[in-house]
Amino acid sequence: MARKKKKIVKKQKLLKQKKFLISRTYRVSIREGIFAQIYGNLANIGSSFITKFMVLLGATPMQFSILSSLGQVSAVFQPLGVALTHRLKKRKKVCIWVTGIGRFLSFFIGAAWFFSDKRIGIIYLLGLLFVSAGLQAIGGNIWIAWVSDLIPANIRGRFFARRNQILAFAGLIAGYFFGYCTDLFEKGGSFLSRFFHNPGVIFNPQNQPLFLILVFIIATVLGIIGLFILSKQPDRRYRVQSDWALREKFSEAFRNKNFRSLLLFGIWWMLATGVGSAFWGPFMLKKLQMSMIQLQIYNTLSIVSSLLAYSFWGKFIDQYGNKTAMSICVALGGFNPMLWLFVTPQNYSLLWFEALSSGFMWAGNAVATTNFSLAIAGKGKEQTYSAIYGALGGMAMMCSTLLTGVFFPKPKQLAHRLLEPEQVVFGIGGILRWLSIIPLLFIKERVYFSGTRKHLYD
């Protein structure tokens, strides 16, 4: 009787420790993630501030394609995250250092402006962003494995959804503030400029690149602060593995038929997503003649939609699975680019609706994509599966993004409308997104219901 009571007490103690570990992981990941999100919104590939900086440097459509593709090809380095940690008992230190170096490189983004030949400056900028993104991809892969060890599989959907929801809101506020400040340097400025003694000097358009350089420096500082917070996150001891075990990890993943089906879908989806991915921002700034603040309004609508949708998607995925969620995202993912075929510089109000639809879709895609390979992998294999999925998907998107730049089309007449080259690309991308439903149908996924395991097969 005493032995039974002792076991109950021990079990209750372990359960309490587990709850505390999960709670602490959640709190730290939220606080760190806020700084990481703001940093990414300001200084990572895909940032509207990087896009604006490239516009000021005089980048060509091909260079925008390269910029977008670099963010994806950097995912190829994710398997290095597995290689770096398979001999380590803990992941924390290497994750923080690798990510920290990647973020610190953003401090030097602004140096591109001071090249006498702006073409060389653009090459320098692209190279710097590539190295930075690659290091952060390695760190991100290690972080995924680190967190998946701490968060139970049956609540991961809600965990990632809630985290993304809070982070997106933080990124929204930062993007609005710095976007508005950037617009102060445009011709005409803003009503805030009237509060300064000599706004014509302070907010001269020639000073706009210098302000963007300051933005990148601030982003770097915030990114490093986030890593100091991340160092407070718990870390479990990890079983050291041999080189043979490392090779077996990768080969086992490719022997998994269901994972191969997921890879086929991921490659197709990322190929389709890459078509036109480099031109959304430039098209809005150059062809639709929208300001940075209008770009932020578009992003705001998308982010608010995502914020409201994350809770829905987290619960939906935990109950019905990633496959069902991705099916909905595929349908919306093909529909959204088609709306861009009807916008003009005189009338782009349709984009506000598209932003809401797009935000809802990408919220589901973000949670499902993060969780999909983890759900199929099984315990102890999450990092490897995530690395392979991210690397091959990134390569696929890189290829389609670059090919879009190489074969950039001419304007096309569609009925009574003359489509801009970017709009032609958007339309093709939308069709390819819809077609990705074909490989998605072949994936079999294990789904969790209220803590019990059930299998759903098509």
C-alpha cells in the first residue's frame, strides 16, 4: 500500500514538473519570439524594408527574383542543424550562437548604399542576406527540435497558433511605426513632419536610405536581445548519437513512404508559391504606385486576419489534422493570386479583401507546415524530417522564383484587359497552387483526438 502511494506521489510530481516545463517554455518562446518577429519584419529577406531598400538601389526584376529565392535556398542548410546537434547532449548553446551570428550580419546591410557602383552594392547585399538567412535556417531547425521535445504533440497546433498570433501582432505594430516613419521621407511627407522646425531638411527624400540603414541597425539590436531571452528557455538532455545513427536518420526518412508523399506535396506547393513570390511588394510600390504606409495597411489587414484565424487553425488542426487544413489553404492559395489580375493604379481596393483572405490562408499554412512533418515523423525524428522537408521545399521555391525572373513575361492581353508582366506571373502561380491538391491527396496522417490516437485514411 505504501509502495502504491509512493508511486502516485512520484507520478503527480512528474506531472507537475512537466506542466511547469511546458508553461515556462511557452512564456519564454513568446517573449523571445516578439523580438525575433520584429527583427525579421525589419531586416530579413521578405521584409518590405529590404524591398524598399532594393528599390532605392535600383534593383531589376531578376535581382528581386534572386532576393526572394535566397530566402528559400537558405533552407538547404537546415540539415546542418541535425549534423551540428547529433553529438551534443543539449541544443541550446549551438542554437543561440548560430542564430546570433546570422542576426548580427544584418548590422552591415546598410553598407550596400555606400558602394560607388550600386550594382556591386546589390550583389554585396544579396550575398550578405544569403549567409545571414542560411545561418538562421540552421538555428531555426535546431529550435524546432528543441521545442518539439518540450511541447506534447497533442497541443502543438494550439501552441504554434497562439505563439504566431502574438508574434504577428508585435510585428504589425513595429511595421506600422517604421513604415510610417519611412514614408515621412517621401515627397509631400506627412502631417507629423510639420512638428519639426525644418522638415524639408530632416525629411529630405535623399535621407530615406540613411533612415532605412538605421532601421536595420535597430533590428539587429532587437534580434540579439531576443536571443538573450531565449537562453532562459529550458533544455532537455539529448542522447548523443554516432555518425552512423546520423546517416540512418536521413535514410530512414526517405524510406518512409508517407513522408515521401509529404515531400512530393511540399515540393509542388513551394514550386507554385515561388512563382511570383518576388514581385508582390515591388508590384505594389512600382506599378500600383502605393506608398509604404499603404503597403503597411495591406499587411495590417493580412496580419489582423491571421491574428483572428490562428486560434481557429490551432484547434482545427489538433482536431482534424494538417491535411484537412492544407486542403483548405490550397483552395484559397490559388484563389488569392487571381484577384491581383483585376487591380490597377487607379483602383486597387480589391487588394484589401485579398489581404483578409490571404491572411486567413497563410495563418493556416504556417501552423500546418510547421506541424505536418512533425506529426508524420514520430518521437525523436522531428528534427530530421523537418530539416529534409524544409531543405527540399526551399530548393523547389528557389528554382521557380529564379525561373520566374529568367523568363519574366511581357504584358499580355486578356479579353479587354492588358495584364502587366507581374499579373501574368501571379495568374500562373495561382493555377499551379490549385494543382498541388493532387499530391496532397496521397498523404496519410495520424490525428490526435482528446489525447487518444486515431488513424484517418482517405
